[in-house]
Amino acid sequence: MIKSMRAFLLLLCAVTLPTIAAIDVHEFDSVEQEQQFKELSATLRCPKCQNNSIGDSNAILAQDLRQKVYEMLKAGKSEQEIIDYMIARYGNFVTYNPPVTPVTSVLWLGPLAVIVIGFGFIFIRSRKRKAVRSISETWDEDKEAKLKALLEEENNQGENKQ
Amino acid sequence: MNRNILFAPLAFFLILVVVFGTQLARNADGDDPTKLESVLIGKTVPEFRLEDLAEPGKLYDQSIFVGEPLLLNVWATWCPTCYAEHQYLNELSQRGVKIIGLNYKDDRNKAVQWLTELGNPYLISLFDGDGMLGLDLGVYGAPETYLIDANGVIRYRHVGDVNPTNWEETLQPMYQQFLQEAK
């Protein structure tokens, strides 16, 4: 029983080994470097995929870019240098933290504009409503007379019924 | 209260319908939103030293792109669209269009065999086994075709297959223009 179990486990290892080999293994000089690698893998975007970081994607291109990031870190490049290197080749699409340019400014100004327009709308409407109310609150003799006429009519009708 | 304001959401909805409708129509016409603009437009071909595909040891560098307008076609045997466009590239090369091939992250033997079997439209075939020139060019999916003018400056990048429609509509006019400029 134990023997067959062992054989089964060995077989399992043989089956799973190739999958382990497919995960790329990187060795780093320091914990800090490893941290930088993780950060870059998460902030660089895979150009082939629409919304995956190079760390998330298993596209061949993403693997290549991870490898390149690793090599550059090993060569002592700073994070910014690596990001600039990627932008020089793939454009701002490659980073999840795009710089402010005329094209991307809508990302920053858009939400602000929505807030300003929204509050502006509320403000203007509240002022208008106040104006309407103040007009209707003016009471003059004309209205007083109309009201009296109406009340009298009502009273008369009530008496007639009784 | 102004009753017209009640129609604002409807108006907003209709505007959105028009915006999305226009973009969908454009997509149907071939405007692929996943296409990336190349940042290398207006820059010279990056420096490289690569071997000839069929003759290991024979080296080329970026100077091969200077002199006359060229097409640089990035291809690989693992890429089905490359297969689809190959016959048209053969036809273009027969018509005198000068094309340089960049075999990208491929098996060398398979690539040589492919050219022997399907015909070779390339003046020069570069072998970029580890994809490093591809990386410098910002290649994100084969096939890609770059239009390079006589000064070795990248002027346009086309992603996807070259076919009679896009050749006649976009690529050929530019290629002709670069030929004129070179005179």
C-alpha cells in the first residue's frame, strides 16, 4: 500500500515538474532589488494585452519585458531609468502611471470638471428656486380679493346644501 | 419648474448613442482600438548587430536602412497572420518594392525552410532570435511592417497583415512619397 502510494507521489512529481520549470526564477542581490522588481512588474503594462501588468501576463512579450527589467535591475539601473527605457520603446501605454501631457490631462481635469459642473448646476438651481418662491410670496390686494371671493363661494355652497 | 430639464437624461443618452455608434462604425472599418501608436516615428532605426538568417556569422547593422526607402517586415513562423500575408509580400517584391525581413523570436531552421517553401520576398533577412531588436523597435505582435525612408528614419508602423486594401490605401502612397523624396 505504502509502496504504491510512493509510486503515485513520484508520478505526481514527474507530472508537475515541467510546470514548475515554466515559472521563471529570478535571483536578486538584495531584498530591495526584489521589491523593485515586484513594483516594476506591477506598474509596467503589457503592450500586447489590453489590461494586464507584465507581472500578471504570461504573454511571450510580457515574459521578455520581465526578463529585460530583471537584467536592467541586475545591471544597477534605477526604477525610473527602466520605466524611461520602456516608454522610449512602447510609449506611455506601457506604464500604469502616465505623465501629464495634453492628451492625458483629461484624466486629471475630467473628474475635477465633473465636480465643478455638478456643484455649479446645484447652486444655480437652488438660486432659481429661491427667486421663484420669493415672487409667489408677494401678497397684494388683488389676491386678497380673489381669496375672499373663493371663500365666500364655498360658504354659500355649504349653506345651500344644509 | 422648467419641464425641459426632464429631457436632459434622454438627451445625454442620445449623445452617448451617437458617440458609441460612431466608434463602432469606425471599428468595423478597421480602426482597431488595441493598435498602439509607435513612439519611434520620426526616429532612425535603432542600432543593432544581427546575423543573416540563412548565414550565421554574416553580420548586418543599422546602415542597411540608409540609401533608399524600405519596408521592414517583422515576421515569425509561429505567427499565422504572417503566413496569410506572405504571398502578398512576394507579389510586392516582384513589383519592385524593397523589403527587409526581421525574423523575430523564431526557430532558425524552420524560418529558413519557410522561405524556401513559400518564396523569399526579402532583400535581406535578419535573424532576431532573442527579440532584442524587436524590443528596441517596440514590436508587440507580429506581423508588423515599418516604412523607413531613404535616411533610415522610421515614418510609419503598420500592425497586422499587409493586404491589397491597406497597401493601396495607406502604405503605397507613403512609400511612393518617400521614393519621391529620395530623388
